[in-house]
Amino acid sequence: MSTSNNPAELDDERLIWAFTQMLRIREFEERVKRTFEEHPGVIRGHTHLADGAEASIVGALATLRENDQLMCTYRCHGYPLVLGTDPRAMMAEIYGRTGGLCGGYGGSMHLVDPERGFMGTSGIVGQGIPQATGVAYAAQIRKRDQVVLCFFGDGASKQGAFSESLNIASLWKLPVVYVMENNSYNVITRVEQEDANAAAGEPLAVKAKAFSMPGVTVDGGDPIAVYEAVWAAVARAREGHGPTLVESKLYRLSAHGNIIAPPGVPLHFPEHEAVEVFGAAEEYEAAKRGDPVPRFRARLVTDGKLDAERADAIAAQVRDEMQAAVRYGLDSPFPEPADAVNHVYA
């Protein structure tokens, strides 16, 4: 996170930092994905990857100060990485080991690191919206000059908690920025599909009007565009003018989530359900050509901000870092059976 006064433009050093963080998110999640093939059975339950959202995550988080806070969805690996959480502890947590961030109790969907302002995640769609609103209310009461970022998917905007939270945040001028990550799909349903699964509003940021707050839609594949939009919203919130709704439009490059197959059944982990279910291979290939990670690298190289040799060196360093995280996770011990009753309050 930035410790500066959040300048409206990112300097060259911060641009390279942003590229590095995008690489770290992508490589971490690639290692998670590869674990299913290289170490079957190590990861239990569900994992949800955010490849395609790296620019949106990094651009938004680049606006924060050290004491700011955030909450996000269960597609949550990228945020704590950018905030400075140890990737070894994160990988061990996903593997269910005692060396994990939460001692192996949370797994992929329930990461938390409050010391770095990462207030936690949930497997329930939209749950983080009222919780983040409450965190912002606490920040307002304590007068700590904190801003809260609240990340959620486009589908969560159909939840009643969305309307209730934005309503009260606007009335009380809470220091919160709602970042709607519109990744084009509700599981396997296109967001534009006109049925009961669709969310009304085009763009979805128009929902902000109902709550008398600004609403803006940005290219979620461009970290600079996301940074500029969220920076303006953060500045507004910090000045006491209340919340903003930012819709970050991107494309999810992996499946909604992988489900562990029963014993003896091959693991089914398609690159993207749309390719298989809807035959939308052309759409998917177009999205891959616009992959935000190589797209941003090319932009920095073309603009003279970063040379290809340094970019390659950063990528190699990131690969080594995430491979070390895998080794740490695999080497960490499992919890003792007796520990299963720890932290149970009923």
C-alpha cells in the first residue's frame, strides 16, 4: 500500500510496483492451480481464482494508506498479497496446514490478516458489503482518517444487503468505496443474459444514482484507469463526502471455482466454463489476447518505463518467491486431530 498522500498519478517506480504485484497474483494462483495436478488431494474444498482481475485489484489497492482497510469476496488471494501478507502463510493456509495464515482453519475462502487491514472474506455472496459498511462506520466513529474498500461481484448487487448498505452509507457519509468487480459471468451465466439470474442496470454503476452517490464504470483490465477512478473515490471518502460505487469491468480467465472430484474421478478444471458450456471459444480467446498482465507489461515497455530484461528478471524473482511458498506449504505440518475443537464457541 502507498504511504504517500495518494498522488493522482502513479510515478515510474509505482508503475513497476504495480506490474510486479500483478505478476505475483498471477503466479501465486497458477501455483494453486498446478497443485491440483502435481499434488492431488493437498487442497480440499473449493478455490476461486482471479486471473483476469489482477489489474483491478492492484489499481484499487494502490490508492490506500497504511491504516486503511478492505474486505472482499471468496475470490480473495490477490488482495492480501498486495497488502504485504506472506505468500508462504497464504499457501499453507490453502493447504490446511498449521503454518497457514489462520492456522489452517480458514482455507482458500476465509483468509484474514487484520494487521495489514485485510478484514477477511466469506463464502457467502454479498456478505462483505454490510460488514465493510460496518467497518467504515467504526472508522468514522473513531476518527482515524481511514477509508474502507469493499470488493464484491456483479451478482452481489442483487442482494438486499447491497441496497441496505449503500443506502445507510450514503445517509451517514461513511468513508467507504464500493468496488463492483463485474467479471462478465455469474458462475456460467453471462451478465447480459435476460433472465432471473441477470442484474438490472447498464452499466451496473447506474445503481449508485438510487443512493445519491457517484457511480463510475472503468476498464478493469487497465490498472491506471482503475487507480484513477478509485483514487478519486477514496479522496472523496477521506474528505467526509461519503461513498462511491466503482464498477470495474473485466473478464474471468479461469473457471468459477474448482470442485474436488470424488476418489477415482478425474479432476474437472476447465480453463473457462464458457468455452465448454456455451461454445464461446472465440469470446474466450479474445479475452486471452487482452490478458491484463502481458498487456500492462507491453504498455510499460512501449512507454519506456520498463525494459524487457528487467521485466524478465522481475518475473523470474516472482516465480522463485511463489515456488518457495509452495514448498513451505507442503512442508508445514497438519493440525493435530485434537485441535479440531479449538476456536469453537458453541
